[in-house]
Amino acid sequence: MIPRNEHPNPGFYRENYINLNGEWDFDFDFGNSGEEQKFQANDHKLSKKIIVPFCPESELSGIGYKDFMSAVWYKKTVNLTKEQLNMGKAFIVFGAVDFHARVFVNGEFAGEHFGGYTSFRIDATKFLNEGDNIITLYAQDDTRSPLQARGKQSELVYSHDCDYTRTTGIWQTVYMEFCPENYIKNFRVYPNVDTVTLTISAEIVGNGEFSATAYWDEKEVGSITTATKGQTVTVTLPLSEKHLWEVGKGGLYSLRLNFGGDEVTSYFGLREVKLTPDKGITINGEVVFQRLILDQGFYPDGIYTAPSKEALKNDILLSMKAGFNGARLHQKIFEPLFLHYCDELGYIVWGEHGNWGADHTNFESLRYFLLENEEEIERDFNHPSIIGWCPYNETWDINGRKQDDDVIRIVYRTIKNLDKTRPCIDTSGNYHVETDIYDLHNYDQDYNKFRADYDKLLTDNVVFDHQGHRQNWNGEPLFMSEYGGIRIELRDAEENDREKAWGYGNAATSLEEFYERYDGLTTAMIDNPKMIGFCYTQLTDVEQELNGIYRYDRSEKFDSAILYKINTKKAAIEK
């Protein structure tokens, strides 16, 4: 059976596709010399087998090699029919390959990509033949390179503190899709809740008629057709029925686009995000207090890759069960299928990047980082669940060197130019340079002190900020985007080794103490009319980090009903 055999991106779906997950040939290339040795040649045999889309560090891959891998190789034979090739275009799509990917088709170089988190497609049309074709991928990965964003992947041999097992090579679905010579390359949707319309701006290749049709519950609610001579076409589609996308409920229209014989199906939500000075985030004019959880997106058996689509959706359901309405998708660009489930369930999220490892003290780090941010926004722009972008997290000094503020500023301004519909946090927690929201990280475990520190906002209009010596609050909306991280000393001996266990501050010694501390910290922000939301650390334990509200295997650690009651208290800004 092919693992993860669902289509990986419901927001851009073509009927003519084949999933290439499953068994591939595989080899290590510790000397980074495979291309020189002609590993890409059709007659070169790789010595191992791997299960894609799981990375070679994972148990699900069948490899389970945890040490550093400077480079790896993959090969797969794909049989294609004359009908598939006669459609016009054949693309190979890689969900994500960490970090530098070079693709060969039937021994010939077909294209490459830099960046471990975003999707890319290779036009393989001219390299393919009827019958068997060999797709070869080389992936080079240097987790310790200052030019490479690694997120929470450990830069040391072993996992430690809040850094975990690495991911090398393919870690999201690989598939092929076929379409005519004239085709839809990409598109953006701009819903307008006031006029009840949808504006679509599409990148297209070729000439012809472009049409868009919207549906609600399988009933057609709008359609428009226009002629175009290529590059970009923009249409505005009136909708005959108004159904707003809502937090906690979702609400999605279906969308079908046609151009030159190419058909792409998608969906959209009728929603508008705004940032107000005093109330923070509003969605469709309604104040939304952000009750978020920090989600690292790691899995015991798949590491960066969920073992199934059900596992992806289950993480959202577990979070909602405990009373959270969304998440910071932390130090990782999550896959489109996860975002689809967020859209479907009305679960709000921040699109982030795994910036740790990329040297923010050096302009050279922008070489790949800026491009990958652009690719993330281009791919994920249409998701109604994404309410903002955050490219950096905690830009600490590197070997005594401070961040280059212009590096942070350039990325922030680039994102604002790429997406004018959402707010952007420049660098979460520290050190802010230019930002729409001033967010804070505070892992103080004394909830009385925690409340007293932030009550000063009300009495003195002063922000308590551990990083106040390096950054200044200029009146932006305030968001506690990391807090809590409460550990609890209730582990059995056969669970996690106590000496390796890591977490924030002093551990709670009983369930009662945990609930009391959680309530005190969380309610301090819910009650504060200057706070626009909170984000608790974190959804699950991850390897040695033991401060999740669920265990790493997603089993219950606490009573979700108690957490739900605390998290869903009415916030001061909602009154």
C-alpha cells in the first residue's frame, strides 16, 4: 500500500496526477561525490530501499539513520502511457526536500531547488518517454550551514533541549501531474465580504478562455468567463449566496477554474482579516481573541512527516478539544494538507518559517531565506485559516554577534509587499525591528508575579519585557506568543529518562498544581484588555522536551475538559 496516498494539496488539484510515494531506491552519499560518480545515470543502481515521503532518519522510512547525512540519493521507475504524455505537459512535484535538491529524469538534469520547507515543480516533459522512466533525486543537506534554515532540527549529533531529530531529503509527497500546453500556473483569491464577491488573479501560460465557477454545498453560486492572451488574468466573481468563514466552524466554497483545457479545482473562504490598534485581530469584523497552542509538527515515527492524513487532522482536533482556536505553526512551514484541515475546521494559524540556523547577523543568509518565504506565501496565500506571517523567531545573538536589523527589516517589508491582506510579526519574542504586532515570550512560572507584571499595562501603560534592553514597544497590539511550558513530575520510569528530560522552569509536582498554575497564567492574559491573545507552549511533548499538554504519542496527559474551561473564558477584549 502506498503511504500518504491522498492528493497533498486540495487547494490546487488536477484530476490527472499520479502519487509517487512508496518504495524508492536509496543511497547515502557521505562524500558528496555521487554526481561525479554518475549516480544519476539510469544504469547506476542504488543499494538500499526507502519508503517515501518519510525522511531517512525516521523509522517509517525503513532506514532510521540518525547521524548527519551530507547527501542522499533517490531513484524511482515510473511507467507512463502515451495518453499521459500526449496531454501536453508533465510536471514532477516535490512537497518538500531538505535542503538542496537536484532532479534528473532518465539521466538528464531537469532542475533544482534550494530550501527545505517549500514545494517545487519540475517540468519534465521533454525528458520523458512512453513506458519506463527513471526519476533520480539528489539531496544535499548541511544542518550546520549558516546559510540554511533548519528550524528545530538539532545541530548537534543528538537531540537536546528544544532541538530534535533532523530531517534530510524528501519529507513530503512526490507526485506527477499532467495538463495541456496552455495551463494555469498559479492563482490568488481575494474574497470581499462586503460586496460578496471573489476576485481571482491567475498566472497562466498560453492564450484562451479563462473561466471560474464557485459552488456552495455543490450548488453553483457564481460563474464568469473571459478571454485572455496569457501571463495574468484577473476576474471578479459575484456570489449569489453569502456564507462567512468562521473561527471554530470553517465554511468553504468550492471553486473550479478552467483555461485552455486545463481544469484546477480548489476552494476558498469568505473572510477578511484586519488588525485594529485596540482589539487586535478581527475576522469579518468580529474580534477574535487568539487562544493558540504552539505546534512543532513533529511525530515519533515520521519526525517532520505525519504518518497519515488522519494524524494531521487529529492534531487540530486535539487542540480544539482543549479549548484552543488555533496555533503558531512553530519553526516549520507546514504542508498544504494540514492547512486544508485548518481551513475546513475554522482553526486559525500563523504561517511561520524554520529560521533557526540561518545566520541573521549576515546579509548572505537572505540568499535562500527570502526566496523560501516568497515561495511559502505564493503557495499558501489562499488559505483562510492563515491570519498572519512570522518569518523569524527569537533572533538570539550568534557567537556574540547581534542580528543585523536590516536583515529583519528587509524580510518584514518583503512579506508586506507580497501580502497586503495579513499582518506580519518580524521576529517573534525578540528582537523586534519593524512589526505589526509586538509579541512577547515569558516562561515565568509564578502566576501571581506574571499577572502583576502585565497589569502594569493598565496602571502605567508599561510593557514588562525581558528583552526591553534591545527592543521598544511603540504602541503596537500586544500578543503573548509563548508562555507556560509547564512540566509535570508524573512520569513512569519506563517513559522518558529524567536526566535527559527538558522543560521550562520548575516542574509542577501534581495535577492540581499544574491546573492551578495553568489557570493563573492563562487567565492573567484573558483578563487583560491590552492583550490580543496567547499561545501556550506546547501541543505535545517532543522527544526530550516534556511540556506538552499531550504526550508525544498524542495520548492524554491532562483532563482536556479542565483546560477547555480555562481557555474559553471570555476575554476582556471580547466584552
